[in-house]
Amino acid sequence: MRPTPYVASLRIYEPLSAFEPADRLRWQTIEINNESYIHEEEFALARTIVPEPPAGRPDGVHIIDVDGQRYVAPWSTATRCWAALDNFKDSLPSTVVPYFISPAMEEVITAGVDLLEDKVPHILNETWVIPPRWFLLFLPEERTRGENKDGLFTMARTTVANAKARGQLAHESVVNAFGEGPVEQDLANLLDWLEMFHPKSYVELDYGGLAIYLDKALRDNDEDGLLADTSIEDVLQSLSGLAAADGLMAGQGYERLMSRWRRVQALESAN
């Protein structure tokens, strides 16, 4: 099982040409390591025990090879720590924040953040659930699932061009059906994020350790484990229903998706 089995990720892999010369030189000779996901999570856990400035060490990367070309997703550790802290502080009154994060801890997290050239992370994370908007970026045939030494897995990968086109269609369907609002804004924010990267990039959805919890939730419901996961199909059906002004179709797809992931979320309080 993964070190942090409750985390799912959405990653952007950019071609080496998108990076600065020093980074290209450093990354073009690194061996592709299928354990990089495990190492990233191990380092994250270690920082919860012994805090250190995330900008203070060379960052790790995930690397894939597509048709002989190398694509890289930097961990963006400093950027993600800074963004997570910023979001957390925005969610609470300023007088309450020190009860959760001491000024000393905040100083550790933000040390060196002013030196970051790019505050846009290549990796987004969610815990205990995968946002429906992540699924709409992919088609079922772009999904792979199976089992390796770390347990069950589910991943999907497509080009950023495909992801943006699908996201734009989804955004149009949502606006036409509901107008502007929180769902529309979440889609707009996702599209803005995708636009930040090289047009030849790849987008990857990784269920992470949630694949194991999802398999359990489905089997407990007398379904065929991960093979019964139709999250991508359900989102596509829901969007098709919105586009066709068919509320029944849209609602059926959305309800199947949400009921499935509610059972996964319930496992958080059971552990």
C-alpha cells in the first residue's frame, strides 16, 4: 500500500523543452523510476514529522516516456506547500489560524517562497475523493487499471489538448444548463490551470491508494471491485444529458458517481 493511501493526483507532464536549460540538463539523464510516486509520498510524510523549508532541497520529478520523448512532472513541493497553506488560511478567520499552524511552522513552510519563479504546481491533490471535473478530461479507453506490488491502481492519461477540448465542452454544457456558479467556476479554474502548460503536455489522473478503498467499497456493495468503476463513463453520461437538456440522463450519471465515492469517503471515518 502507498504511504499516503488516501490521496489522488492530477498531474501535468511537460516536454523537456518547456523547462529552463539547467532543469533540462538535470532531468534528461535521470533514469525513469516507477517508484517516484512512492518516494514523493514518503518525503511528504517525513516532513510532517521533521518540518523543513520545502524550497530548501532539490525537488523530485515524475518522468514518463511517450514515443521516445521524455515528459516531466516536477513535484513542485514548495509551490504546493505554499498553495495549501494559502488555501487553508483563506478558509478560516485569521485569528483562528495560529491555533492550527504556529507562526514558526508557517515560517518554515513559506521560507524561500518569494524566490519561486512559478507558483503554478504541476500536480493537484485531493484526499478521500476525486472531484467529478477530473474525470471529464478523459475517455474510458484512456484508463488503465490493475495491480502491482503496491496494490491496486487506476490511472488515465491523455494529451493536454484533448483535456482542454473536453473541459471547454463541459464548461459550455454547465453554463447553458445552470449559468454561472460554483460548479462553473471550478471548471473554469481547471481550464485556467491546464492553459498554463506547454501545448504538447500530457495530463494524468492517478487514483493513488484510493483505488484500494474504491475496490473495497464496490465489493462491499456486491460489485466486481475496480472493474465496476465507471466514474469516467458516469461523468460523460451526465454531461451528455446536460447537453441534450435531458435532466434524467444527467441525474442518473451524477448520482451513480456520487454514491460510489460517498462510500469511499465513509471509509475515512471508519479507519
